[in-house]
Amino acid sequence: MSAARIRAGIRGNAPELGLAAAGGLAAVAASFAAAGDPTAFVGAAVEAVIRDTAPEPVVEFVRSDLRDLAAPTLLATAVVAATALFALFGLAGVAVDRRTDSLGAGVAVAAVLGGGASTLLGVGPLPALAAAVPTALVPVTARATGAPTTVSKRRRTLLGSVGGLLGLAGASTVLGTQRGGSIDPEPLDEAAETETLLSTADERSLDLAGTGGLVSDSFYEVDYSNFDPTVRKDDWSLTVTGEVEEEVTVDFEGLRDMSTEHRFVTLRCVSDPLNGNKMDNALWTGTPLADLVEEAGPGGGCECVRLRAADDYYQVFPLAALRNGFLAYGMNGTELPKGHGHPVRVLIPGHWGEINVKWITEIEVLDRDAEGYWEERGWHGTGPVETVAKIGSVDERDDGTVRVGGHAYAGTRGVSAVEVSTDGGDTWSEATLSPTLPGDDVWRMWAHEFAADGTHEVVVRAVESDGTVQPREETDAYPSGATGWVSRTVEAER
């Protein structure tokens, strides 16, 4: 077939293609509105398929190179793919109608394809039905568009039909957003204790222009899905299963009755670039994890566990890593926000942020070793975090001096010093460090002042508690996390 005939065919079918695209978008939006939970509509289901089946090189590129654009790119791809899928179902209904001259047959085919595909994707009955209705409207609007005898009437009918379907899509999106399952974290009963600790962190923070203190003003969020589950604390429970003597289940009230601790814990994302912004610190409130696991009597042949979340995310740990693990239900004096795992998440000291499972619902003791979600895709997030010292502040002062500073982190190994060079690494000076905060997995702040006399290549490196100096060699985030000396060119005149 020639290119000219293909172009002519597209032009001839343009009205049906436009109707089908509008119907596909309306189907996706209607399922979103009907689901009541953003994790349960067809867009989220298609996103999961794309995310879970993407080849490893694609996953590496998206996480390492797109960085902050990774999540919106995945979401846009999923919405476009879902829209195209339901548009095809609508076009199938149009084709059946034209072949059989039976609108009922066309509507039935479109509806069955739309509802059936939704069900196969794991969508519930109501969202599946909601997606089927706009899909079935495509052959209806296509026949209505072809009915008028004049071009002007046909055009008005087409525009009205497309507009109606797009209006349905818009209204459904608004309704779905309003029904999205918001969580309003409540203050913790231990507010006085947390306030004292937060005040301590504020007092120990260094005053650095353009960067936060020892407790982050805002905490980064990275998840494998764009759609966070809505888990109410009254409905939540955690079960220790698998190779155990007896399964143990605890609900939120039971967890709150256990011993309470407050811990400062820093998290860094494994995809965080060398001087990136995906590293933060907070005061977490919760209870030790080990007692709950020991109560179940763990066995198995690998001394390892799989942690599962309400959004089907999972990670695998050595059982020993859980000995200092923490079940957190509070963050900076309030209950966990939804985006940080409300009502309960896990914190495993010294490991990358992705390993600290949010919305945890199950701890499965395994009989044989396995890999976590990201390890199956080539990442090594279960390893210890890499040591890093970041430059977050460069303050050029009127007196001709420059004050640089930032945060340094080495996981449970701790930071004993930060060294700064202003001549590209030829000579080094020890920076001022903030006093330590209580906790075994906490960052520190550093600051250094020097007289500016032109161009300076400022380089910074951290020293761990045992004297180990952070290695100079730079590594990319993939697969084991970025490390290396951070540098920044400072140009200033006296």
C-alpha cells in the first residue's frame, strides 16, 4: 500500500480516530473516579505492567538519567497506553457495527472488550464497569456522527460527541481526585518528647545559607508506583509468616501498646546522584522490629526474610539486618504521612531508602534466598549505603570570605570528620562538624570558611568513624549507589 493511500485512509477515518481517543481517555478517567482508590483503576494497572516488564536497560536509564522525571514519565506513558488500548476497543465496536449494521453488536463488543481487559488487568468490578461504559459509547457516537446529511451538521455532531467524551473524562478525573483517599496525620501522644528532640536537632544544626538543618524541612519521596495506597490505621495489620513456628499478627493498636522509641534516621535513595537532593533526615517514632519476629520463632534455611507492602512492593533482607530494625508509625511528632507509609513503615539501619518498605503488611521468613523487587532489575539496594559528603551551601560574604557547607552521611559507620580542599584536592582542611544526634544511622552537617582570592575548586570528602576516608573514585548511581568526592567551582573576588 502506498504512502498516499495510507494518508488518505487516515484522513477518511479521522473522525472515528478522534472519537475513539476521546472515548479511551474517558474510559481511563471513569475507572479512576469509580475506583475510589488511585491504586485500583486501569491506569495504575497498566502502569504496573509497564513498570514490571520493562527491560533492565530501560529501568536503568529511567531511574539514573531521568531522575525526577522518572515518575511523571512512567505515569504519562501509562495513561497514553491505557487510552490507546481502550480506543482500540471502541474502534473494534465501530468496525462490528459497520460490518453487521447492528449498533447493539458494536456496543456489546466494545463493552465486553473494555470490561474484560480491565478485569484481566486486575481491576475491580466497579472500575471495570466504569471503563466499559465510555468504551461502548464510541460506536454510538460514531454512528450519530455519520447520520447527518450535510458536512456542517456532521462536523457539529462530531465536535459535540468528542467534547462530551472529553467532558466526561474531565469530570471523572476531578471526582477521582476528590475520592483519592487522603490521610490527615494526627499528632502523636508523645508530642512533648518529640518536641524536645526536635529542638535539640535545631540547636545542633549549623547555620548554612540555602540548605536545611539536621531535620529536613521536606523529605524526599520515591516509590515504584505513582499511586500510593490508602491504608487506614484501623484496617492495618502486620503478619509474620512463612518458615515460623507460629504466625504472629499485630494490629495498629497492638503495635502502639509495644515499647516506644524515637530515632533520628537518615535515608538516601539508591538513585540519588553524587550531589543530588534525595537524602534527608527525620525523627521517627515506633517500636523495635526484632521482638515481633522472634515471637514467631523464625526458621528456614536461608536466614532471610521478604517484606511485603500494601502496594505489592517487596524487598528481601538477611534476618540479621532486622535485629536493629524499626517499625515506624510517627515522623517528626505526628503520625506518618501517606507518602511515607502511613500507618507503618520499616526502617533498616544503614540500608538504602528503597529497602525501607512503606505500608508494610507482611514479614515472610524464607526457606531459600531470593531477590527483592529492585534487585531483580539489576540494582543492589540491599547493600550498605555509600559514604558521601555533599555541598549544599556556598555563601560569598561581603568581607571577602566564602562559607561552604552541607551534609555528610555514612550509614551506620558514622561520620567522624569532613575534609575540605579549596585547591582541587592538593591540600586539605578539617571542616566544622555539627554535634551528633542520638541514633546509629544519622547524617551530620559540615561548614568551612576560606578567604576568596579568585577561582577555587572546592572538593569535599567524608571520614568514617573508624578513620576510613571516602574514596575519590566516582561511581554512578546504578547499580550500587553513587559515591566519590563532590566538587564545586567557586569564583569570588576580594
